[in-house]
Amino acid sequence: KAGVTQTPRYLIKTRGQQVTLSCSPISGHRSVSWYQQTPGQGLQFLFEYFSETQRNKGNFPGRFSGRQFSNSRSEMNVSTLELGDSALYLCASSLALPETQYFGPGTRLLVL
Amino acid sequence: QQPVQSPQAVILREGEDAVINCSSSKALYSVHWYRQKHGEAPVFLMILLKGGEQKGHEKISASFNEKKQQSSLYLTASQLSYSGTYFCGTGDKTSGSRLTFGEGTQLTVNP
């Protein structure tokens, strides 16, 4: 079975721009969660989607948004990028609660 | 509330054992353990559920003390490949798939 895939793997943007990251879960998994990882803050939960519905949201500003499509693929969008948004963005998929979450390789975003 | 992991770092020689602890101030429903190597994604090791069910690795074991709201990960006869940062992620019944991660424990296994 193919694992979780994320595109792109690396991205460089400048302040004020927006970015869209994509995540394809493991086949059959309907839950997709997004996390931000930085050296200072560690792994922090952004949001979770299940069957195209946002089921949970972390403490991030409204500039961070996401969506899930009928095939369970998910995208997250960050608008008006700030330097502090530089991070590794990880998505994880699972069958259902409280099953194991499997992480993708991540997208490393650098904001200049 | 972020779970607290201890120790923050540990250095072992190949073949030695280690224990990593994860404590939460909230009632736990599940504890998930991951290992992350530098520049890579976290890799699933173990999930422990309230009620004692445990799923995971053969060579790595863990415990879940519901009363103490604590979990421990046991690494026995460590191998060089065990090196990495270990994270515990905790979930409660109302939080969906949302996991709250500890700050991580950096484990280094030397020959």
C-alpha cells in the first residue's frame, strides 16, 4: 500500500504571498490531519478533516485554512505568509479514531 | 495541555536499555509514540488505548497507566537504528484525531 504523499516537498515563498500544500492519504483512510513542526514550538495540530468536513481545529490564525475532497485528498492554504510560518508541514492520515496516524514526508516551507 | 516527556535527551551504547516517559495533566484516552529521524517524517511505533489494548512493535514495548495519566516507552537492547527523537502524542475522547505532542526525547545510540 502506498503511504501518505505530500506535494511539493520544498517551497520558498516571500512574505505576503500565499501557498497551497497538498496531501494524499493512504488508500481507504478518510481522516486527514495537518501539523506544523518548528524547532521552537514542536509539533502543533492545525486541523483535521473527515469525510470532507473539518472536525477539529488548532489554535492557528484564520490565515491557515484547509479542505478535503471527496477522494479524501486534502489541501491546506496559508495566506499572507509571515516569516514565522517557515516550518515543516506534515499531514497524517488514519482510518478512524483513535487509530494510528501515519505521517507523510512533509512539505518544508521557507518564507523569506 | 502539552504532555511532558522525560528525559529530554539520553545517550546509550548499543545493547543498552532506555525508558522514555510521557505525562499528561489531562485524562488520556490514547497515547501514540513516534520516532523521527533528522529531516524525516515521524514514524509510528506504538499506540496505547485506555483499557489496556496495545498495538505496535515487537522489539519496543510501552505501558499506559491511566490513573497516573502516564505512559512509558521501553527500548530494550538498543540498536544504532533506534537513534532519533521520540515523541508521544496524546488524545482524548473528545478531540477527534487531534494529537497533542510532547517536546520530544532525543535518543542517541553509539557503537
